[in-house]
Amino acid sequence: KSGLLEEYLLRNQRIVYSKTLDKKLSKDNTDRETLIKKLRNAIDLVDYFSAFETSELLKKYWPEHEETWVETLRVCVEGDDQKRLQETIREIKERKIKWTKAEENKVSLWLKGAVS
């Protein structure tokens, strides 16, 4: 029983957190850190529609930032969206993203040679 209660409480906390992030984004919808927190929280809530929407905002406002693409790949994989994953890989290949070694290692499994 306690596991179900903890799960219920955690989900409610994530919903409250989501509303707080939305409120913050209503003041500045380009804040990268808040967008990333919103995307990750949406994935945790299994709200892939919201996560995909947020990844689109990241791509719009932060297209050259490596974390934009790591998080976009994450939502494609977590949301099991193969079509969007292939589109994202294509987009990454077309961009000149300066990868840090740590981020390059994260995406290399997904991109297999697409990262230079």
C-alpha cells in the first residue's frame, strides 16, 4: 500500500511542479533551463505530447545548444516515436552543433557516426 501512496504523492508533486514551470514560462518562454525541466518532468509524467511541444520550443529558441538535441532525442526514445527520432537525427546532421565530450558520448549511441 505504501508504494501506491508514494507513487500517488510523487505524481501529484510532479503535476504541481509542472504548473509552477508553466507559470514561470508564461513570463519568459525562452528560458532554456526551465524548458528542459518542463520536458523532463513531462516525460516523468508520461505526458509525451507536452514533452514534444517543449522540445519544439527548445529547437526554436536554442537550436545550436547541444542540450536541446539531447533532450529532443530523449523524448523521442522515451515516447517511442521512431518517425520523430529519425527526423531529429536528420536535423542534427544538418546543424553545426558543438558537442562537449560528455554530450557527444550521450548521443553517439543514437546517432552512430552522425556526430562529428
